[in-house]
Amino acid sequence: MNSTSSNRSSQNVHGWERAASLAGGLYLLGKGLRRGGLGGLLQLAMGGMALTRGITGHCEAKRIFNEIDEQAGMAEGTSRHLPLEPSESDRQRLRSNARAATATATVTGNTGLETPAGGSTGLG
């Protein structure tokens, strides 16, 4: 994989969130420079982190929180990456496969798919 696609896959900050990080980072840098002292130094650090987040499009804290959220979703069975309920396209594909499989099937000993006259389904 080339560096462009690997950078794109590691980006987890997009759109307005990225723009807000850039604007907030610049604002905090300017405010920290004007203020000075320990408070200004803290604002410079926060502004630098926000600016880096906006420029690179990657936030390690967001990656960790998303990973924790995904693990919790998997434990609860609500993960987006582990579909427990089939989608409509899956249902339609299964229906068409079932129709194709049963179109040429031959049932012997029973002319229909109803329960035989003896009441036994043959399943036990």
C-alpha cells in the first residue's frame, strides 16, 4: 500500500471536525502567546495538539475511544462490523438461492410440501 492510501486509512478526523480543530488550534496558539506564563504555556500546548490534529487528520485519542466503543459493541452484540441481522439484500439473495435450489428439487413419497396423512413430519 502506498503512503497516500495508508495516510488516508489512518485519518479519523474529517470535515467540520478537522476544520474546527484547525481553527481552535490557531485560536489557542494566539491566545497562549498573548497571555504568557504557565496558563499561556498550557494554551500553547493545547493549541499545538489541536492544530496537529487538524493538519494530519489523525487523533490518537479518538482512535482509542473508537476501538473501546467497538469492543463494547461487539460484547453487547451491537457492533456495526458484526451484523447479526441479515440486511435486505442478504435476505433477497437467500430467497433467490432457495428458489433456484428448490426449482429442480423432487419430493418423493409426497406430492406436496404439506405434512403427510399420518401426521408425521419425518423429523423425529
